[in-house]
Amino acid sequence: GRFGTVQLLRRQPASTATTAGSSTTTAAAAGDEVVIASFGVDTPTVSFGRDPTCSVRLYYPTVAPLHARIVFSGDESEKKKNAFVEVLGANGMLVDGCTVYPNAQDDGSGSGSGKGVRTIALGNGSELEIHGKRFRFVYPPKEMRKALAESPARPANRALRLSLIPSAQVFDPRPSPDPRQNLRVLQSPLRIAGSSPKKNGSPGPGTPSPSPRGRQQDDEEEADEEDGQTITLVQGSHPRVVEEAKDLVILEDVDISAEERATAVDKQSPTAAGSAPPPPPPPPPAPPRTPRRQSLHRAVLIRSAQRAVWAANSPASHNSGSNSGSNSSTPSAGSSNSSAGSVLRGWQAPAAAPSTSPTRVTVSQAEQDDEADDETDTEEEEAEVRRLGLEVVSVSSGSESEDEVWVLLFSPLSVSR
């Protein structure tokens, strides 16, 4: 391929041959690796997972829908693009013999349950292992890189697809001797269990249990089967199928529709893989504001004005005012009544009482408030009000938006006894 080659490997067991009574080891020594299948990489992304749109489909319970992917980056002018593997599956994978898991991305709860992408550079001949399946990535030879880079790209609607699945899930109990019958089975929709190990128990019909608990377990198993996935292993008529141990290895050149390409792009995007940056934290809440206290000066002034109004409107004040007015009349100068003179001797007319009409006074809100937060002045003012025999009440001045407060003040009335 233009970017390299992905090979599916199998470790070759040791084999011996007997020659003239002596045991000699053949060329396939223990530890040698055999390439089962390989395909060239002509696209900038190779995905591994259980999703039907992945480039390498691994239908095993421990494999995530998008478990890992190989991406290529580099300048267009460079003849060689560097390969990187991105680990996405929660169960991780082996990269050159080292176990690698996704990064723990903080999701705000402090539990580290979020998963991020871990990216590792691949060298020539790096090996990847997912669910015991080993793959090797190889760069193109140096003498062929220029020619491969200048070769036309593969059409977007064509792609090589490698599928691995347990043979028992496809052929029960074993493949048919007729290849056409096997092809029809591979082309038919196949329902497989989900990704949970509980859902991937040993296949086979279960014996109904007469107990309620047994019936409940049977119902749960039926519900688990309904949560499975329907797939189609082969689309065309010329797949390359190899039975390796207990697995089927299927390599096919398939046609990809526009809908499948769009779905594959969405699932291979960083946002779908969970590598999107976390959302910005919400702004901190505004500090609480303490409401302003009512001014004691304002309450005292309003209370004094109310008492003056009550005193002016009371009947006793009107009667005393009229009596004082009649007694204040001066006797005539020519009067010879001695008794009247004795009665009026030493009496002086009281001073004229000021008008009881209210006078409107404008009191500044700033002067009335007098810094309501000052608590020391408030205690002294309350003591002074109680000493005068007045009652301390908290009266709102009305709208806080007003700049001034209008208070009615009355002059005290002079009452003669």
C-alpha cells in the first residue's frame, strides 16, 4: 500500500523430523511467525474494532466498537508519513509487548471514569495485539516509497476489509464440504451477542427450569440475546477465507456506500472517540449580597411625625385649645369689678401657639441612612430613643430608588392646664 502494510501473524509451533533415528528441528523453529493475511494501507486511517465499518473487524466480547486505529501524519512533500496508533478501547492492547490503556480523562466528578486517547508512535515492524490477535505494521521499502506516493489513490468507494470471528458463531458445528453453501452462510445476516461477557456465554439451548428463579434467568438470557448485533461478514462473491485455529479470517475487497463512509468518518472523528476537550467550567457564582438595614434615624423621625399627627388630631387638644382661647380674652379697662380683678391678678396671656399646619421638610436619604452598616451608632441611638420614652420601630421609606424621603414634622402644641 501507499502508507504501508498490516499483517496478521501466527506463532509457528516447533516441528521436528526424524532422520536416521535422530531428531532434527526443521526450518520452522519454535517462535517463528507466519503471516496469515496481509493487506496494503491506502487510506490515512486504519481502524480496529467490533463496529461493521472498521477496517479490521474483531468480533470478540473484549473488543470495543472502536478499539484502536492507525493514523498517518506528515508533510505532503515528505515521501514517508509517520504512523501512530491511538488506543481507545477500555481493555487496552499490547504495543511491542507493552500493555497500553487509554488515558484517564477527568470528567469533572473526580472519579477518572472518562477515557482519553493515548497515542504511540509506530516504528517499522511494530507489533500490535488485540484480544490475542497479533498484527504487524511495516512501512513500504525505501526504493518503492516515491513510486507509491505518486501512484493514484484507491477510489473512495472501495476498501479492503479484514474480519475475524469465532468459527462456532458462523458454522454450527463445522463448515459444509460444499463451498457454495458456506458462501451463502457468510453472505447471510448473522446475529451475534453483545460486548458483555455475560451476553457471550457458551452457546446452546438451555433447559427450561420449573422454578420461578429459573424462569427469571431464562427471561434475562432471552433479553440479553435481543441486545445482540446483526452483521454481514461477506458482501461479494470472491472473499478469501482462512480457518485459523478456532477463528475465521475473512479478507475482502468491498464496496462502501456514501452512508457507510459518512458513518465511518463520524465514528473515527476525535469527538466520537472521546478525545474532545472537556467543556469549560461554569463561571463561579456571584458572592451573596447582604441587604441594607433600615436606618434608625429614619424610623425615629417617622415615629415622631406620627405622634405629632395623633396629638394634633385628638379631641382633647381641640378642647384645651378652645378653653385657652376663651380664657385669654383681656377684661375691659373701665371695669370696677374687684373680684374679677383679683381673679385676673398676676395672670399673663400665654404665647400664641404656632400654627399646627404641617411643614414639609426634605430629608436627604444619605443623611438618614448614615451608613447603616455602622452598628456602634445604632446601639447608642436605640438607647437614646428608649430614654425619651419612644418606641423603636423599623419603617421602610418606600422605594429604594428615590433620592429623598419626605417626612411630616409638627411643632408641639402648647396646652394650658
